[in-house]
Amino acid sequence: MSILINKETRLLVQGITGKEGLYHSELMRAYGTNIVAGVTPSKGGEWVLDEKIPVFDTVQTAMEVTEANASVILVPAKFAFDSIYEAIDAHIPLIICITEGIPAMDMLKIKTILKTSETILIGPNSPGVITPGECKAGIIPGAIAIPGTVGVVSRSGTLTYEVLYAMKGKKIGVSTCVGIGGDAIIGTGFIDMLSMFEQDPDTEKIVLIGEIGGKDEELAADYITTEMTKPVIAYIAGLTAPKGKRMGHAGAIIEGRAGSALQKIELFRKAGVKVAEYPEDIPALL
Amino acid sequence: MKIQEYQAKHIFQKYEIPIPRGQVALNASFVRQIAEDLGDKVVVKAQVLVGGRGKAGGIRLADDPDEAEDIATEMMGMEINGFPVHKVLVEEAVDIKKELYLSIGTDRTNASPVIIASEYGGIDIEDAAEEAPEKITRILIDPLIGLCDFQIRRLAVSIDLPRKHWKKFTQIANALWQIYKNDASLVEINPLVISEQNGLVALDGKMTIDDNALFRHPELADLRDLDMENSFEVEAQKYGITYVHMTGNIGCLVNGAGLAMATMDILKLKGGEPANFLDIGGGASAEKVSSALHILFSDPQVKAVLVNIFGGITRCDEIARGITMALSEHNHIKIPLVVRLIGTNAEEGYKILEKQNLPVAHTFSEAAEKAISLSGVKKK
């Protein structure tokens, strides 16, 4: 078992004929992910990945023909609003949006649309989701994680790789690793992921990787205190980040005292969460 | 991207938000001329993209054109919280009966636009927010519906706004929503004053534009004030590198914002001081890596450089080629470099670097420790 994706996942790739889309689709397929379709407007009817994967003009047709049940979005930022809305409108159960740099206004509209939808959106600006040995949807390097019982949820990309790699070095495996995305406005936050891991029988412990900015870690600390029975280990990046400065991630802005790394660490410790001093420290705490 | 007050006010004017008459000036003699044209008492306001301007003497009242010129001469040589003053805005002095606060921004936790108003505008609004949150009214706006009249009425009532100002207030709030909707991530009027002669006037204006949306507003991209940014940061931007200058002595070159922050944190934890945050992004080319190193090498603060790369989309051999390129261009520079490469093509990367004889590190902490000892200035 795992969360979000597994062997049964029938993946659709929006933006499959683009340079990034094609490259990562090849890697996903090589990993064993069951890619069933691609969508690129005006390229419908073409075939890609050794002529084995059909390309459609719309998500709706792709789903009708291939019964895809999850979509990875790898389109440029200026087309991302349309692609995400299209997938929600087609009632796909899961969207994983890798695209970085989507205007905040577009995401605010998407968040409103999601309120009346059953679709789960992961991202944007997410490295993707991986259930080791079964399915990888996104750009997380497949080789750095082994199957196991630790759930990983993170707002970061390469920092997550660092943690997965350190865990693999100590032969600690992962049930599912989810990159929820580094932007200020994202589809799904820590709490929903914690709740899924809590319910997943194959996840025994959870690693949470947060960073400065926003209140998502603060809310997660509350949730852990009241709702979680499984142990959570955390790492928060950005202790040295200067106040008020933008650290690349649109999300990583300190607003006053709220959102600082120090406050997040304090709240996690109060919630009984072990907090690692640096990423390589995490395996020792597991 | 933050824009200057005078630029925000230009935009306000386009949306028919009332602002004081005035003009921006680059030198003191033009300030005198503006003051003469305006006729009466004027306010001289330093144009800097940093808070605390009023308290630092960056906003001053002048009784006549002579005084305005003197004040401007003084201000132009000033630094406000580290930012030099190159421009001042000269405006007619407005009589102030009451100072209000009005803004539209993004509420991250609710993932929604939010309009905020208070009858306690002015420089102490942040204290009011902490000490008396009930004095501040916040209403979420549905981005698909937009700001509604009833919401504006609720705000007007909550800040005790006299009825005769409601019409103008509604127009100003709607204008702010139009500006926000067109990809401003924050638009703020503080204070929005009630004046005896002119009714409601936006005395100050702050605006942040969403960088991610600049592709659909090319006219806004030109508003970026490069004078106000750190020169290394401007240089980095040209190459698509995210760079933030800091005060330490260990230059950092990392891929990914989270990992870059973690790298700075570990340096500090082990007793070092990072000189910068630098994220080369995903899939960086050798040229980009070389440009990034060039920036670090030009910073006189930097005594050692730590390259920390976790290859995913980024290929470590490409990084190594970039390092080799930079080192051959800067062979006179003796700044030690510690390199850690993991992931995609890491072995090929290390092979390329063999000839350079650089210290390499395989774990995160080892890399940090080596960089600190090479920087030579170990603190406690």
C-alpha cells in the first residue's frame, strides 16, 4: 500500500510532446510507471515513446479512451491554468503539477474551482510523487528511494532528494514521497498528506520537510498534536534566511514573526515532533 | 517585484484613485521648480523600496521652495536602512483629518485574496494589527466573482467612515481590486486620508507585482528599479539565477531553493557564515554555473566557495564543466572551492574535476566543515 499512486495508477501526461514532457515521460516509463496517454493541444493522433503512447488533443478524450486516473502536468507556466482547469473539469481524481512559476492569481482561481471538485491537486512547483518500486509521477530521480514504510512529505525539490538519499544510505525505505510544491498557493497542504499517511496501513512513520514562509507547518503541528498517532520527524530549512527576502520559492517569504523557521521548529517540538538539525540527521531519528 | 511609491501612484492615477498633486525629481534644483509650481507647502519623500522611511527622516515638510531644495539636497545624499536615495517625490501638503488603512493582498492560509481596512491607518498599523486585531477588518474576496459592493459597505461601516465618503471609498476599493486582479500581489494605501478640502486621498502607495505574471504585463516589467537592488542580485537575474546577498564569507552555489537554504543553515550550524543564497535552478548549463561562480568570485567578502549539487534534472558533469570554465577564466583567483556532487552523472562530474585538484566532499556535513575550515575565519 501507499498513498496517491501505486501499480494501478494509469497516468496521463499533459505536455507530453514538449522537451521536458518527453524527457521525463521516458524516465517515468523506464521506472515502471504505467503511462497510458499524453495530451498536447493540436498534436492529437500522434504517438510518442517508441510509438507506444497515444497523444490526444483534450484530457476528456484521453480519459474516455484510456481510462487514465491521474495526470502529471509538465506544460509551460503561461498555459498551466488552462491545463489544470481542463483536468479538473474532466473529473480526473489526481493532478500532479510540476510546472514552476505559475502566476498567483491563476492559482487563486484554481483553488476556488477545486472547492466544488473531488479532484486532488498536488503542486504546482512540485517535484512529483513517488511510490518506490511501483510508480513515479514527476521528476524525482527514481534511483534515490527504496520501498519501505516511511512516508515523506515536503515543500522542496532537491532538499527532498537529499533526504531520500540519506535514508537510502541507511537502508530506510519509503512508502510514498510527496512533493507538495514550493509556491505560496498550492493545491494540497501538509495536513491532507499527514491524514492520508495516518490512514495508510503501510506507513509507520512520517518525515515532514518544511521551510520558512506561510503557516502550513504551524497548522501541521496542531494537527499532529490532536490527530496523529504515528510518529513524525521534521526538518525545516531557512534558519539563516534574511527577513523579508525572497528565497527563490515564491512561498518562502517571512511575514513578520509568523512563518519563521525558528517558530516552526518550536511548534513542532511542542507537538512532540523530533526536529533534525540538518537533512543527513533524519535517518538517525527514524 | 516591489515598485516605488511614485510608480504606484502613476498606476493609482490611471485607475482614478485620488492622489496629491506632485512629481518625481532626480535632483534638488528640479525639486525647487516643482515646489514653485505647486505653490504652497510641499512634502519631500525619499523614494526607496524599504520600510521605516518616515522614522529615518525620509519624509519631510517644506514651507517654501528654498526649504524644499535644501531638504532634497540633504536627502539625495542619504541612505535609508542601507538603501541610497536617488529620487524624491515632491507633493502638495494635504490637510489630514483622519488616517485610514486600505489594502488588497493574498491570504496564504485561506488561499484567497483579502481586502483589509482599518480606521487606524498610518505608521502604527502593524502595532494595531498585533495589539488590537479587532480594529482591523479583513474580508476574503472570491477571485472568480470579484469584490462586491456589499463587502465594501461592510468595510465602510466597520471603519466608521462618514456616509458622504462612501461613494469615493467604493470607487477606490474597486480600483484596488482591478489593480490586484491584474497581477499585483499586494496593493496598499497607507494612509488613506480624509482631508477637509479634498475628501479621500491616497497619501502613500505600495505595490508588489507578481514576477511570475510579468509575461502578460510587459509594461510593468520596465518599472523594475535596478538602482535599488544589490548589483550582484541584478547580475544574477540576467542569467536566471536567484541570488540574495548576505554578510558572511562562504559563497554558496546550490541547485534548488530548499537545498540552498539548508546549505546556508548547516554552514551556520557548524560555525561558518554564508555570504549568499544562490539557486542555479534545475537543469543548469555549464555557462550558467560559470556565471554564478563569476558572481561569487567578484564578491570581496567571499573567502571560500561551497558547491552543493544534487543532480536530478541537473547533470553533475555539466556542473563540473561550468566549474572548469570559471576556474580557467579566473586562474589568478585563489579562492578555495569545495565541491559536492550527488545524483545524475556525479561520477563523470568528479572525473572532469580531477585535474583541478579541488577538495571534494561526499556528505553534506563534511562539505560544510571543509568549506568553513578553508574560509579561515572560524567563529566560535
